[in-house]
Amino acid sequence: MKQLYKFCAAALMIGACGVVAAADGATSGKGNFVTAKKTHFARKGQAYYIVGANFWYGGYLGAPSGVGERARLLKELDSMRAIGINNLRVLAVSEKTEMKSAVSPATTAKPGEYDENLLVGLDFLMAEAAKRDMTVVLYLNNFWQWSGGMTQYLNWFEGTPALDPNVTKDYDDFMKKNARFYVNSAAQKEYRNVIQKIVKRVNTITGKPYAEDPSLMSWQLANEPRPGNGNATPEEKKAYIKWVDETAGYIHSLDKNHMVSTGSEGLAGSAQDAQLYLDAHRTKHIDYLTYHLWPKNWGWFDSQDPTGSWDGAISKSRNYLTSHIELAKKLDKPIVLEEFGLDRDGASFSIKAGTTIRDRFYREVFDFVYGGAKQGDPIAGFNFWAWGGAGRAANADYWWKPGNDFVGDPPQEEQGLYSVFDSDASSLKLIKEYADKLNSIKR
């Protein structure tokens, strides 16, 4: 495994001391949980800003056997903590599927049949995150196919094929059909069984119920749930709003301590309908808002023409970011930018390629978040996509196969597309810079 550069090694020693202090000085009580106070987060009586990474595979690394790599997991957590990362966004459950662009093994082999090895892996991750005074957001489903997700639920309960848009090349059809998940009563019943299985679980490492663990920041309904495609009908939107409200309410009925969030991309995941986004998040059962930013995926940025497309992409990105701050103000709730990314120089997947353009993009985003937080806007922090750490692509075509390292890019994408690796010194230094800035804000 590659080592972090010297600045990270030094920070790691500092971080290790902080881990011990956090573990020794921890106290029990509601104050240890992250809570939403109007438009901001608080923890332990202080303002709490998210300096986060997407680390979807964290529970996989924690498994005691099979795909587990606990030594790597400990190194990844230490490396992230050393550069100021205090929050991880993690996949809690996956569904077994025949789709090739999905991760395997899966937490749920079939309805009611769970892989305890992977669940213990999640337990281990939660225990180790707590030792480092890190918090975790756990998402309980996925609109996209890379973990089985909603399309696999429909496969189980409708008998329809689990759709892989990497194969069909028709994302509009995929999104349209996936929205049936919200109104399929059998799928919803099983989904609630899974929610209960995870939310009511007792951690086998710590002996602490998840519902009583302050290192859990939030339960999340799904990764990027959408009401359908960009032409979602009024009926589909209504069903989506109802699903958000009732599912979030169900989670709160099982767990009175933790916040619940949607995992929404924002307007891009709401058929560009601001009213839909507001209506889905105004329920009392959703504690804070989320949104994502993908200028390349949305056609704003051309990696082959970074100079020519840069100004337009940044202008659209700033407008997108700003518009969601205004929506958060309307609901008087915090908002987290929990996904954003850009690829490496030259659209390369190779770890040897530079990160000049990505770093420039990160600085734009970090400046926006920090500036807004400093002036009191309801922006509560960020989670970049995604932590690749010590993982490395194994194949010449950069596509993941079972047995390969896990990196930040899930199996539906080329390995190295958006990952931040432990050798990306400039990106790591930039994250540390803005972690320090966010932590310096006093309220």
C-alpha cells in the first residue's frame, strides 16, 4: 500500500492523539448526538460542521472474513482523520443481483436472508469510527443499480428483470421503471423489514444498539432517490413525497435519537421541480436537506476541453449551489452538499494522472461551503465523492471485478473516475486546509 505524503504523516500523529483524547473524554447523553438546531448542526454543545468523505464500502472492509480488509480499514480511517475528515457516508445494505455492474457479495441474498459477515463488518466500521470521534451517515437503499437497490426489490416482488442501464444504455427507462418501487406494497414491506433489521441492530463489537450510538449521525432513506425520470408525472411525484414522509416517520418511530435525511441530489434528482424538492423535505420527519453536484455528469463540463468549458461549468455550479441554500432557508433546515466530484486531468482513470482541474473545482466548492457557513447560511458542510485511499484499479479497462480492491468509484463506473487516492497529495492538502477553516468557525 502507498504511504501518505509527509504532511499527512505529521497530521496523522496529531490525529492519533486526538483519537485517544476523544475516546477518553467521551461522555454519555443526548448532547453527543448530532442534532439540527434550526439551520445548523450541533454536537456536544458546539457547532458541528461536516468535513466528510463518501466511503460507501467501509462496511465491506470491516468484515471479519471474505472481502474484509480490517488492516486497510484502520489505515483508511486514520488517513482520513489526519486530514480533518469527521464524517463518512456509507452504504448500510446491498441486495444480491445478477447485474454485472453491481457489487458482490451483498448484504441481502434474498428477502429475509442476510449476510452476517457483512453486517459484522458494518459493526466494526462503526466501532472504529467512534474511536476516532467520526460520525457516520448510513443509507439504507439505492436508486441506482450498483448495490442491487430498488431495481432488485422490483425483481424480487414483480418478477421483472433487474435493469442495468449500463447494459440497456437507457437511463430514462430505468428511472421511470424504478419509481414503481415506491408504490409496490410487497417491496415496501420488505424494505421496512430491512430498515428494522439495521436500525434495531445491536453492534456485535461494542454491544451498543445502533439507535443509541452517538457516532451515527443520520439514517438516510436511499442514495439519490428520484421520483422517476425528468418527466415524472404528478402521480409519481405525489407517490414519492408520500414515500419520503412515511418511511422517514417509520425510522423515527424505531429510533428517537438520530436524524433522518433523504439522500436526494436536489433539483437534479427532483425532475428540476423546486416545489417537489421542498414538498419532499418539508415533512417534520426529515431533519435536514441534502444535495449533490455533478457538472460533468450533467453535461456542464467537458474533460476534453477543460479550458473552454470551465467558466460555464463553474457559473452553473455556483447557481445550483446557491439555489439550494435559498430552498433550505425556506424550510429553515440545514443542508449538506454530500456528493460532488470531477475526474482527473485528461479524463484519465490512471492514478498517475494529475488532479489539477479537480483540485481547482474542489477549491471552488470548498470556498462556497466555507464562505456560506461563515456568514451564517444554512450550509452544514460537505462530503466529497469519494475516498479511494489505498485501493487501486486492478484491470487494464479499469472496470471492477469481484476480488478487486474497493475504491470510491462503485462497480457501475470505471475505477479511478472520481476517487481521491492516498497518493493525491495536493487534493489531500486541500481537504485539510478547508477542514481547518470550517472547524475555525465559531457560533
